[in-house]
Amino acid sequence: MFDILMFLFESYFYAGSYPDSDKLSLKLSAAGFEDEDIHRALDWLSGLKQLTRADYPDVINQSGARCYAELEIKRLSPEALRFLAFWEHNKMITPVEREMILDRAVALGRENLPLDKVKLIALLVLWNQHEELDPMIVEDLLTPADSGHLH
């Protein structure tokens, strides 16, 4: 499913959004993706489209440190949780955006999501909020977590 999400971002980033579910399903099928993966991705994207800042109380932005629930700790790798904390601390994302990212990560139903998958989720959440994404942020989110070890 992550291949589909990356395909969507790469194909539609400059267009600003992706087509409706029916058209998107046809395009993904034509691109060679499996029907089951397409269905899961479209369900996940439907949940993403439903997220709005208004769904979260404003008090989240004034709150202190975030304590993660047991389910969140199971679903995200320690590295991914540190990444979210670092980005929030450095004002790269707001607490509400953190909650949106957590929502979509938990919605996948997978355990121990690695950092690169959480970065892709973060990228899609920010893109879905129609934020102007700084090219440096996009590059950081698309850079593999272990790329520093390649040199």
C-alpha cells in the first residue's frame, strides 16, 4: 500500500490533489497495482480526507508533552515516535498535525511502523491539509531513514 501512496504523491503533488476514488482506482489498476492494495489505499485516503483541524480542540496546541497510548507505542517504532517529537519540538509540525499523523498511522493497523513509512504518512497528511510544503521538508520526508549510513 505504501507504494500506492508514494505513487500518488509523485504523480499528483504538483497538481495539488488526486482524482476522485473511481478515477483513481482505474489509474492505479492501469499502473499495475493489486486490487486489494488499491482498496486498502482508497479506504485509508478516505479517512485522510475526512481529517480537519476543526476535529481537534484548540487546547492541543497549548498543551505540554504528549504521552503516547499503548496502541500508539505498538503501532509506531521508537524511531518514528522520536521523529514526531523532534519535528513538533522544532515547530515543523503543530500538535494537531502530530495527532493527524498518529491517526493515519494507527489506522493502518500495522505494528512497529518504521520511520520511512511514518515520514510518508506525515507528508501525505501535510499535503492533504493543502499546506505549502517547503522543498526542504519534502526532501527530508522522502529521504530514507538510513541514507546517512550509505556514505
